[in-house]
Amino acid sequence: MPSLSRRSLIALATAAGLGLAGCAGSPAATPAATPAGSAGATTASGQVLQIGIAQIVDHPSLNDLRDGFKEGMAAAGYVEGTDVVYEDRNAAGDQATLTSIASAFGSKDLVVAIATPTAQAMVQALPDTPIFFAGVTDPVGADLVASLEAPGGNVTGTSDFPPVADQLKLIKEILPEARTIGLLYSSAETNSHIHADMVKEAAPALGLEVKEATVSNSSEVAQAAESLTDVDAFFIGTDNTFVSAMESVVQVAEANKIPLVVSDPDSVVRGALAAYAVDYRAQGVQTGTMAAQMLKSGGKAGDIPVERAKDLELSVNPGAAERMGVTLPADVLARADHTVD
């Protein structure tokens, strides 16, 4: 199977859907702006689109959403440096920095908000700027849109609504004797609460008892994992704080021989056992395609239905399985979309 770093650009999903996403130490990026392209470039109309892209922290899945958005725009004919200039900003996990970024993006033609906390900050601060979000678990529950079919206002985007039942079934498939799962999530993220509630609702039907530990920031991640070492498996959903500190959880999981299943495919590369989750690069492309269609039609973001990411992928790490004391079943290995060497 190909590695996660070599995912191919996949077909775009454009049908309206029903309806993540996190720091090992300090984020690699800083809150400073990193404009791309040349402001001297012009379109046929003589105007270059100015697009601001904001994300809450730096980690691979959020970066995939950002890069995928640009790919979707490019595929629709918006050439970076000629037709569009991007300004990428990373809040480094700080809410005050998100607010500052939103203020700086007030003059943009369009803003891309990556992950739920980012989208909430942008929507609150920018009532007149078209906003496209990506990597948002429940846009309605996060008070971003009035409904998925008719978002209203100036905002729409794509949701990474998780396949919770299938994620828990994967745990049982890998570890049939599992009776308890340790649910790890951030108390500061709306998306994390939503995913956690879904896990707690779905678990009893599979004979699973949920024990949970929450954190308010990434410095508490290792301690939270260590507080749940009496469980049969760990589970982490679409949670920016835990995903960005994944190595800390992996260390605890390996030391205590506890399988770690996640909702972030790139975390499998970083040592998690398995993930059944959204393909975030493809979701970024999907979001970019939606934005390009609006720009070309001259319509309003709030009139465009929110789309749910449709491309799911199973990622496994046999080496991590060995270190966590389990053997991946042959049929799980056979159907994996990505296997980490």
C-alpha cells in the first residue's frame, strides 16, 4: 500500500452533504503572515484575488486542508501568483492570535478557515467577507451556519463529520476482547465535545465502556493519557490539541501496550495504530472547488449548501501494532488504503 505522504489527488465530491480537527511541543509555524505569490500579478480584469487562509495550529491534516484548497482553486483556473495571492496565517493554538488574524483579514476577497475554532473566530469577526471553512465536525452545532442546506450569511464549507460507529467497530475488529476505551479530548474545542458525545452514544451497542480524560491545552496531553492506562484501547477523535501532541499519547500507548486508534490519518504515520477517517487533502480540494465556483458565478457563500467530505480512508501501522502488543488482522491489512512501513 502507498504511504500517506504519497496520496494522489482524488476526484472532487460536490454533492451537498449531511452534516477536526490540534501540538507536539510548539507548532512549527508561527503567527506571522507568509504571503504567497506576487502582488504585481493581474487577472484578465486587472485585479488579483486576495485570499487569507487561517488555521488554529500546525499539523499535517490541517496543512493538507490548506494545500488541498489551493489545488482545488488551481484546478478551477486560479493560478497562484497570477490570479490569486494567498496569505497563510497560523494561530499557534492561541485564541487571541486567531482574533488578531481575523482583524487582519478584513480586506480580503475571501477567507478560508481551517478547523472549528478558526471558523468560529473568523465568522464572528468578519460578517461581510465570504468565508469557506474546512475540517469542521458539526457546523450547525458550532453555530457557524443556520443549516447545512441553507447556511445563510457569508459562510459555507466542508465538514469532516466522523464515521464514529465504523471507527469503534475497527477497535473491536483489531481487539475483539476490548471492553473499555479511553476517550481523550480537549475541553476547549466544540468539535471535540461533539465527537466525544457521539462516541459515548455509540459505544454501548458494541459492548464498550467509555472512560474519558480531557485537557485544556497540549501540555496536559501526556498526563491525561497516563490517567487512563487501565483501558483496553485509546481513541482520539477530531481534536486539534491531541492530534498536535500525538507523539505524547503514542509514548504512553506503547509503554502500556494499549492500542491507539485515531480519526486523523496522518497521526498513523506519527505512531498511532490505525485510523478510519476523512482524506483531508481531498477535503481541501473539495473546499477549493466550492470557492472557485462561487467566485466565478458571483454568488454568495451563504447560499451554497455545506458539503460533507465523502472520501474515507483506512490507514494502519503494523510496526505500531507490534509496539502496542497487538496483531493487525489479515483482512484489516488487506483492505487498508495506506500502510505505514
